[in-house]
Amino acid sequence: MFKSATLKLTGWYLLILMATSIVFSLAIYESTFSEVTFRLDRLQNSFRLQPGILPDHTNNLTANEVSDASVHIVTELIYANLVILIGGGFVSYLLARRTLRPIEEAHDAQARFTSDASHELRTPLAAMKSEIEVALRDKNATKEELQEVLKSNIEEVDKLTSLSEMLLNMSRLDHDKLELTAVDIFDLAKNVTEIYDKSNHRVIIKAVKRPLVEGNETALQELISVLVDNALKYSTEDSKVYITISTSSRQAKFSIKNFGPGIEADVLPHIFDRFYRADNSRAKHVNKGYGLGLALAKKIVELHSGELSATSTPGKTTVFSVALPLIQNQSSKI
């Protein structure tokens, strides 16, 4: 599809280029031919003022010179247009490819996203259907066995609910315009910590100032929630998760550090891709998610003109770092 679109766009670019070139060629021919004719006429008139210098067939010589000049100009313009046709065709193709590349990448990403989302939705539904069919065929199933089936189905429903909410959040961020207000990063981190660490002993916040950023409070809370949940999932139960909040001259920064299996170097560049899940020791420590959390976090940070990065030492630590623009360098001490 995009190959034919590229050729069509190349053809239109080349048509416009050649039409412009031909128009300019005609203008150049007219102006050049008029100038040559004018100069030859002046030369001929100057010779006529001196009798005996010009032969009788001077008019024929002048006509031949004009004809030769016309042929020479036309030949040069044809060569020039051939060069423009060849070179312009090559440049037009490059421009067409460059123009369509973002559209093609977006189309491919959307197609992959739709395919992956369909697959992720189909998997728990197939599991639920299979368990229910087995339970219905088993006429001797006990009450406890049926309860196990129902519990398993509830777990699958919870997964579907989580996935659908994540997909809705991704779609909302792709299309909706966020309402921005002044947001206190320290307060958000504290609220998220109270939700995910109710015993208040695993997640530790280190901060000296309360940086204010211009952002959407709901989206930024989702960002911190994703990173804290990720840190808790991929760390040992008795280890600490550290949230460090700081400021620079123009940025509010916070990092989330956990101790666990870490992320392999070849996996690290892909962790923010949608539906990406590494099949390594890190993923085997917990139930696999849908690979949307970090992609959602990345999208939120990009919408706030910030930066999100990750570093990891396999078998030791993983650190996710976020930098967001400060509101006119505003921050207050804790």
C-alpha cells in the first residue's frame, strides 16, 4: 500500500517539478533568443553604416546565425530538462519516502497495537471458556471444585478489567488534551506510597524540597503508580524501594530504585514498547503483566515535555528516573 503511495507521490512531485522546469525553459528560450536576435540585428545595422564591408549575402548569414543559435539554445534546454528529470525523480522519491515514513510507522504501530490487544483479550477469554466447559461437562464436580473455577474466572475477569482500563488510558492519552494545573510531586508520591505500601515500611521517600510542576494530576499520579507498582513487583519482598525527589535549575526530578533481578542490557531499550514482555528471570518472579504499564508511563512523561529513562544492573538494582519542567523554578522546603 505505502509502496504504491510512494510512487504516486513521487509522480506528483516530479510532475510539478517538470511543469515548473518547462515553464522556466520556455521563458529562458524566449528571453535568450530575443537577446541573440537583438544583438545580431544591432551588429548587422552597424555594418550597414559602413558600405562595402558586408557582402551581399549578409542577410542569409544572419538568418543562419539566428537559426543555429535557436537550435543551440533548444538543445541546451533539453539536456538541462533531462538532467532535472533524472535528478528530480530521484529526489522526489526520497522526499516521498520521507513524507510517508511517519505515516507508515504510525500505521504499523497501530496495526501491531490492535493485533496485540486482540491477542491479549482473547487469551483470558479462552481460558475462562475452557474452564467453564470442563466444569459443565463434569457432572460429578463438587462444590469446592466449582468454587475454584469461579475464583479462577474472577481472576481472569480482573485481568481483563485491568487490561481494558490500561487500553482506555492509552487511547485517552493519544487523543485527549490534558488539563494542566500546578502539581506537587512530593504529595503525589506520598499518596501513591500510601496506596501501594499500606504497612509503610517498604517504600521510602527521600526529599528535601517539594517541587511544583505544571501537569495533569491524574496522569502524573498514574505515572508514579506504574513505576512504584513495577518496583514492588520486581524486587524481593524484604527489600526497600526508594523514591528520591530533587530539583535542578529548571527541572523537577524523581527516581524510583528497587533491588531485584534487574533488567538485561539487550532488553532495556525495549521496556517502554507497548506489549513488550521480556522472557527472562525478571519476568519469572511474578505473574506476567500486559506490557502496557511502562509504555503508559513513557507516554505520560512525553505529554508533559519530560524525560523518562531506566538503568539497571542485573541481579542488583533497577532505577527509573523522571525529569519534568518546573513551574518558574518553584519549589518549597519540606
